[in-house]
Amino acid sequence: MGRPAKSEHEHFVHSTKSQAKPATQSHVIGGRPRIPKDLDKGLRRVFKDLCRLLSERRALSRGDVELIRLYCFVYDRHRKEVAALREEGCVMTYFRLNSNGESVPQVKENIRLKICAGAEKQMAAILSQLGMTPTAKDRARPVGEAKTEKYAEGTVGWMQEHGELDQASNVVSITAAELAKEEA
């Protein structure tokens, strides 16, 4: 077990610098990606669920759209192949021709088993890249917040921010006759 970390005060007293890396946020701004048009209704639900989980972990950005889209298609392929595999079974009887040209039955594993295994590997890799696996969730840095501009007091931006432009007390009504007097 390692030594307990020094406080900032102890570093100051000993004239040392902390070697610990500060917990930082990602430089990527968080946001929700748009749902791609080529996803059907069932895949849209998968897309939304994955986006919800990522946003709860503060790991969702607009740039994740293609990776999440790819996950949805692989998920769909996996779901279809697993359903077919359940019907057919893991072991299939295939017929092939021997050297005499006769049809001979041969028992082999179902080809769909390899497709399912490949899809599972792809899904696990995508989830790891998104920070959704137990080992990757601690390494994933939370996305940054959208930066808000600070306006100087009295500027139009500051007045909009504080709702002072919408108040009727700041509006002065001028009639056409008063405007003509000011211009003259």
C-alpha cells in the first residue's frame, strides 16, 4: 500500500510539487448527437438508450454519432443472427460430395456462431471506446461544459443575460413628431 498523499499545505511547507495528476475534464464539449436518418424505429431506441447512458456518465458528445450508429447496426446484426441460431442450433448437418461424387452428411458448427461471436467482439470494442465497460469507465474523462461568455456590466450581452432588455422600463417610446424635432 502506498504512502498517503500530501495536502497542498504540506507541499508548500516542504517546497515540493505534487506528482499526482489532477482529475481533468475532456476538452471536448458535451452534447447530444442527432439520430441518423438511416436507423429504423427499433434501432432508434437502441441509439437513444445508449445516448442516455452516456449522458448520465457525462461522456456523450456530438462526435460520437458514427460510433453509436455503428454499434446500432452491429447490435441489429447480432440480434438477428442469435434468433436464427436459436432456431437452427449450434451444430448443423451439411452435405458435401466425397471423391466418388456421392453426397455425404457432415456435422459441423453453425456458421452463424462465428457471425455472432464477431458481432459480440465488435460491440464490446465499441462499448469500450465509448467508456461503457467496467475497465473503461474509470479511464473515460467527463466531457467539458459549454463555455458561456462573461459580458461586461452595461453591455447588450450583459443586459440580455440578466433580462433587462425585456423590461418595459428600459423602453422609451418616441412619437414621429418628437423624432422630427430631435433630427431638426
